[in-house]
Amino acid sequence: MGTLSETKVRGAKATGKAYKLSDGEQLYMHVSAVGGRVWRMNYQFGRNAQGKPAQKTLTIGIYPAISLKDARAARDVAKTMLAKGIEPKPTDLFERGAAPADTRPTFEDVGKAWHALQAKQWSKVHTKDVLESLENDVFPALGKTPIADIEAPAVLALLEKIVDRGAVETAHRVRQRISGIFVYGIAKNLATKDPAASLAVALPKKKKAKRQPAITDLHALRQMLVDCDAERCRAQTKLAMRFLALTAVRSNEINGARWYEFEDLDGAEPLWRIPAHRMKGDLERKEDEEGDHLVPLAPQAVDVLRAMKPLTGDLELVFPSDRHAHRQMSENTLRALLIRAGYYQRHVPHGFRSAFSTIMNERCERVWRSAGHKTASPDRAIIDLMLAHVPENDVEGAYNRAAYMPRRREIAEDWANILLADMWPPAIHIGQPMRFAATGPGRPGR
């Protein structure tokens, strides 16, 4: 126990000259000339230049922030450290209280809230993909950091790691998602800036998407259909190929076609109504009651369906799998027919969309100009609509899905006439051999 008391310490006043109040065991209070009071402790550690024990002073802290009791406890800690050969420092003398918890929202908190909001308009598959992307590439690096503290260098470092593994496209997608989270955070008053907004220029450029091979010359396209008709395979496969060429829809929409989707096949305005949930697009479009894609059918397309009726008319699917009548045709079936017909890497099923767009846009533009018009043909927008291209303006897109139907029907019939002129009727394929004989001349020209 020292010689000082709290009363004596509190009563220490300025005298115009510095003095000490000793508590014993090297602890004392230093009172400055103007009344400042500081706890100090004298000790010996190491040797001076003469080889004698070096005399040193340790500043413990200011009174009254450090009480007499606290100063004595700190002195005891210092003496214990000296006994172990460790020179004490002021920061070693007191146990530090836990830092106040940072309750600001983290990037992961805001990211998950943003994801939950976006998921309302995404498909389940896309929702899952985006969350996995954030959990794998983003949250481990930024997730625990308060969103308000994140700067552009930290985001760029994360993106560069993705680039380093060769995933440039992924890096650009991740940057867009990070930027979306920051924009959401700004709207919610949780962040003040978007450090990812301008980082696209710091990433390697995305590779241009490789165009799918497509024959866009009408004569060559007609020859390809003739070559496919000459192959030996199921009649359903040849008819599906012809129906795809006539309608220029996506191949998965052909594969999943149901008989109940077709309207007025015996009337003047036959139509294929592809339900919105089967169309390409986000969840919002798939759930849109007005989102069905309407395909006016030329007489040649109706002829294909009539040829298919005896084959699959008692089933749900128009073009079912050969092995499982309740399952749709494989996505590789039509591609395989094109390959067998000699069109590997020259044309794919999706290529009919490019062929229809190229040939009919040129044809419609030529007719429009020949009529004396100086402006571009309005049929370009109609052809885009026939291809179910999603317009940027969703409201306009919803309105236009059933618009221009008379002109769409004219274009569809014109396309069918020039594509299939003088070709065999579809019914001729019914009952034809599916394979070439194992012996004999084999395939023609092979």
C-alpha cells in the first residue's frame, strides 16, 4: 500500500513550480507548475554508455482519467514485465476494452437485399446463378466490409482475380452486379457512391459473341432443305426442320410445341400461340398474361401440321422424342440432321432466324424502294416482332405483340412461297425408309 490517498491526490494544486507526490515503489504523481497531474514510474532497464543500469521513466497516464488505484495496478503490471526482462510501454499497462461494434450495413447485407428484390423479376435458374456468383466471387472479398467503406481499388482487385483465371465475360457481369448493389445502396441511403460504375474501362474488352453459322443466300438455303429431305431419317425430323425454317422460331420452341397451341388450322387465319412461359426472357415476361408470341402460319406450315397429325395428333407434343412420346424432341436432333446432310459448321437450327431476317429484310426493303419511297421500310420492325425480339420499351413491346398481324401474315406467306417453291409436299416423307441399307450402294454421292 502506498503513502498517497485519494484525498491527497485530489488536493494537489498548482504552486507555480513543478513537484512530485510519491506513493512508493517508484510510483509518483508529477504536478506541473500550472497544476497538470500525471502518473509516472521510475525504473531501470538495460545499461547506459558507462555500463551502469539505465535510469528511465514510464508515463502511466493523466489523473483523474487514471485513478490512484488504476495507477498502482499499472505499476504492478510494469514491474512484472521488468522482472521478465520486458521493457513496459504505456500501451501494455491496461486491458483494452472491446472496440464498439460496427453496426453499419455490410456489402453482403445490401447485396442480399438487392438480390431478393431482383429475384422477383428473374427466372429461378438466373436467380440461383447470380447468388452463386456473388457467394463465390464477391462476398468472400467484400462481403464483411461496410458498404460505405468500399473503394474502387478493392473492387478492381476482385475483378482482376476473375480476369486472371480467364473469365473476362464473367468479370464484366460481376462488375455489373456489384454496381447494381451500390446503386441500390445509394437509393436506400446506405452508400454515397458507386465505385464499380467506371471500372469496365479497366477490364479487358469482352470477346465478340461468335455468330452461329447460318446460310443467308436463298438459293443455297433451298438446296440445304432439299439435301435434308434426301436424308433417311424419321419423317417427324424432316417435318420439324421444314416447320422451323417456315416459322423462324427458336428450335426449343419447335421441340416443345403442343397441339393445343395451334388455332384456326382449317380457317383463314391459322395461328400458333406460343405461351409466354415457353419464350426466351426473364420471369417478368414469362408471367406476362399478354406475353404469348403469335406466329401467323403460312399454308405450307399448316400442311406440315396436317402431315404430322396422323403421326402425333393423339399426343400432347407435335414433335416428340423417338424413344419417349411424352418427352420433347432432343435439342440435338435437328442439328444432327444438318450435319448428316453435309452442313457441319455451315448452318445450325438457329440459323433459320438469321436467314429469314436477312433475306426478308432485303426483299422488303427492295420492294419498298422500288415503290418510290425514300425512307427505310417499316417492315424491318415488323420482322423483328415476328422474331420475338424483346424491345427496350416493355410497354411498347407488350402492345405490339399482337400488332401488324395482317402484314406479318403477308410476310410469312411470302417467305414460305420463295423458300419452298416447287418442293415436295411434306406428306411425301410419311412412310419413307428411315435408314440406308447395310449393303448396296448406300447414300447417294457417298
